[in-house]
Amino acid sequence: MATKPSEQQFAQLVKEQKSTIYTVCYMFSKDEDEVADLFEEVLVNLWKGFQEFQGRSNPRTWVYRVSLNTCISADRKRKRRKTIPLSMDINLFEDDDADSRQVQMLRNRIARLGPFDRAIVLLWLENMSYEEIGQLVGITTKNVSVRLFRIKEQLKNMSEE
């Protein structure tokens, strides 16, 4: 009789992979509330698949895959819905130094990429090897190399918006 995974095992996995989940959610969101919503959605999906996971692959790889799939699906749903953005004149969480502006500019440009390319860049920024990225997203190592080259060129050529 197979043992069911415990809540403690799940809590430990989440504790170990929290920054991975947060990073993926951050790259697919526009504000802190959306990050929190995506994070919750990822946790629900991780819990749903936790019993089947059973350590058959690297936990980090599995968490990345679930996180990316959850965020990409949420991104597609969001694009289908019509929304009216509410805006505030001030953002208390935004830093205004040169480094912060540079990071925000890069984040804005990455956000304009398609979900698949955004996922590849995110994994690359997380210092994953081309081989790991390819395994995670289901393409060859050579294809990862080519796509990253094209994505970098695309990011360089984007204008400010």
C-alpha cells in the first residue's frame, strides 16, 4: 500500500522551493497582488499533483514546470478577459535609483515577450543550463541556444513604452 504524502512533506517542499515559485510568479505578474494570487494558484496545483510526483524527477524541475504552466495558463485567461485597470498616482513599493529603473526596464521588456519566450528567459536568468531549460520546456538544447539568441536580440531592439 503506497503511503500518501504528508502535509509536512509538502510544507518542506514549498519552503525549499519558495523562491523558485515566487520568481516565476513575479515574471508573469504586473503587481504584488497578482504575484500573491499566482503564488496561491501554484500552491494549489502543486498540492493537487504532489501525490503523483513522488520524487520521480528533481523537485526544483517539477516545481518550475508546475509554476510555469500555472502562470502561463493564468496569463492566457487574463488576456481573454476584458479589464479596466485602476491606477494610483504613486507606487510606494517602487525604488527610484538607477539600478531599480534598469531592472524595471528589463522586467517590462521581458513582460512583452510571449509566455514561452518569457519562460525561457526566466530559466536562463535563474542560471539554469541550456540542457535543463530544454528538458523543462520540452525543446532541444540547440533550440534553447537559438531561441535565447533571438530573444536577447528582440529585447535589445525593443523601444521604451
